[in-house]
Amino acid sequence: MVVGSGPNGLAAALVLAAAGLEVEVYEASGTPGGGMRTEELTLPGFKHDVCSAVHPMGLASPFFRAFDLERHGVEWLHPQVAYAHPLDGGHAGLAWTDLERTAEGLGADGAAWRRLLGPLVERWRGVVGAAMSDLRHPPGDPVGAARLAVRLAEQGTPLWRFRFRGRVAPAMLAGLGAHAIAPLHRPASAGAGLLLGTLAHAVGWPLPRGGSAAITAAMVRALRARGGRIITGHRVRSLAELPRARAILLDVTPAGLLEMAGDLLPEGYARALRRFRHGGAACKVDFALSGPVPWTAPGCDLAGTLHLIGDEVEASAAERRVAAGRHAARPYVLAVQPCVVDDGRAPQGHHVLWTYAHVPQGSSRDVSEAVIAQVERFAPGFRDLIVARRAVPAAELAAGNPNHVGGDIAGGAMTAWQMLMRPVPRWDPYRTPLPGVYLCSSSTPPGPGVHGMCGLHAASRALRQRFGVRADPLRLVRSLRETH
């Protein structure tokens, strides 16, 4: 039994089904996918991603490389510019997939950018393998892991200040690190930034044609082809509701486990779960537009993703303020414009814009106006293009996805301790004290992102410990291609 059909729940279900087990997945929503759903959130014909939108890990993570989404019908669309970081004054930092072209655009800081990310790009598989591991075993590529560790020691400490001389490169790195919704220049945010920056030049930041629901559809088809079942519209509130099973994998937060297990958990473990911290949050704002966003800086119109915050100083101040529980007057806004590569996401001539603004944990504030102001800052005239908009404050995100506690879309605060020891400090973070019950959500290593690796790691343990199956889980996933 798998509870939750987000990327990790579906990944776990696929590993188990590929091993020949009978698998059932329970999903609270009316449709599977968790954060990988695409819906008409504003107006008919405007297709918005509910949570995840851009998927470098769809190409890069060990699970998805083994699964091969393209073989299962997903068409990847690559913007010419992976991400852009506009700055005041009408210019922007542009991250092309080509590392050399990106470095050339950074002028005097180009060589420093190349020295920082070039060695990681060269061994990107090893870098991803280390970052996406269970963080309990030696890395498969020690050289790639060492290169990442050295740069993490720099970018996650005050040493980061000594690499660059200009404003653009530090702003671009700040925009990457802020994906963690945590204070910048600390190990967790620096790690997120280095990994995302590496992938921008190694595989790009692609979007699936039709939206993130295409990834869900591919995984669901593969699961059903192996006999798996998905029961939607059923929120499991107690483990007692589930039929008897040799293994139960829960794609839920520690709070979700506490709700389902009740008094069954030993007090010490339950106490550790209650200490688990949730971090900064996001207010989601979707826009239906009558035309493309009129960015001032050249190249922004080619980017799939944009980081709207200004320079590194402003970004750091905004993220510190959110971490302290206060709203930033100019919040960090993560924006995605799918129609740059996928004109089927809106009626002819129209566009959609997907945005998240960083806000304090549990915020009930609709920050639509602040988001519009940040877009207008770099694209004057944006407001005049808005046909419709829809905002979901952080405090309301959990109504659509119980894992987004207080608007925390990362499954827990991104701190160095919680990245290594999520959800509790144990050698096996997936196995709970209850026989056959495992956690497989982003509240376990390696943490947030659409990569499926939390599900794969948990499923591999369930196979060994409950069924005596010691097969390589990635080999099992590769076997799903034959079914397709």
C-alpha cells in the first residue's frame, strides 16, 4: 500500500510493482499526481501547473534517468534560456544551457562562473548521485561528490564573497539558492543553488509539453501496466483504514504520520516527529494574460524560468525576513512562462504565468499585488495584460495538498541538520518503528524536488526488509521500459 501519489509515492509504487508485488495507491485528491498536476485554474483554456512546473530532475535524477520519461510519452520542451535574473536598469543575467555562452555574458566574472560550475557540469551525474543519495552511504562518484563538497564549503559560508567582483553573477546564484526558501549562503540553500545551477548547464531546465500532469500520466500508465491500482478521492486518516499489507509506504509529512498512526508510535519516535520543523512558505499566484510578459531586459523573453528579486543584497535581506516570520515588501518571486515553448497552454495569442512568492510559514496574506509589482518592476505594462488571476495564500495550500503544511512546499525546513537528519536522526530515515511502515515523502532524504528518489530509497528498503528482494531498484525501474 502506498499513501499519496506525488512523485515520490508514484516512484515507490513503480519500484515495488516492477519487483512483481501487488500495489495499491491511495490519493486524497480526485486526480493523482500531488504537486504534478495541471489544471485550468483561472479561465477555461488556460492550463496552469498546480505546483511543480520546470523539471531539470526529470532528466537528471537517477530514478527518472532509469524510467526514461520520453520513452513513456513525455515530450520535453527546452527554453533557449534555462533561467533569467533581471536586474534594475534593463539588463539581466542569462543562464544558457551552454556554459561558455553564459560565462561570456558575465564579463569579468565569466571565468569565475566557469571555475565554479564547470567542474560540476563535467561530472554532473556524480554530483546528482551524491545530492540525490540517501545521505547514508559513500558516493558512487567520489570525485564528483568532492567537487560539490568543496564548492558547498565556499558558497555555504562567508567565503562566497571572494569569488565574484560584479553584481550579476552573485544575483544569479542568490536566485538559485533562494529556491530553498531559506536564508542564503548557508549549506542547504547553497547546495540547492549549486545543484540547480549545474543542471542548467548540463541538461537544461525543461518543461513537459502540456504541463506537469504529463509526468504523472506517464507514471500512472506504467504502474497500471504492471497491475497497480490507484484509488483517488480517498484521504487516509488512519492506518487502520488500509487493507492488510506486508508494507505500507507513506508519501506524507511527519505530521501526516502522526495523524495516521496515533498512539501506535513509540513515544520517543513520536516526540522526535513533533520536533520536525517546517520552513518558509509560498503564496501561489497564477495569471492568465492577453499576451507575453513585456520584459525590459533582452533575453528574458526566451527564459522558461525567472527569478524576480533584484541583486544579491536584496535577495538575502528578503529571505532573512521571511525566515524571521515577516513579509518582505519586495518578496522573492519565482516565475515560469510556459508559453515560451508550449503555445498549447493558453488560447491563441494568450499566455499563462506561474508564480510563487516567498512568505512566512503559515501566512494567510494574499500577496498578489506584491507579485504584480515585482513583475512590473522588470516588465512595465504587465498589469495591463492580466485577464484573470488566482491566488492561494500559504495557509491555504494544505487544503489542496496536505503535505504543504503552512505553505511549506519543501516538506520541511531547509537547514543543514534537517537535510541530513530528516525526519528524525536515524540511520534508516525511511523505516518507522511500526512493522512494515515506511515514510517516502520529501520529508526524508534527499528532500524536496520532483526526482522520485525519496520513493526509490524507501521502496528499496521495503523490498529488502519485508520481502527479501535485494535487486537493484534502478534495474527494476529500467525494466518498466519493456512493459511500455
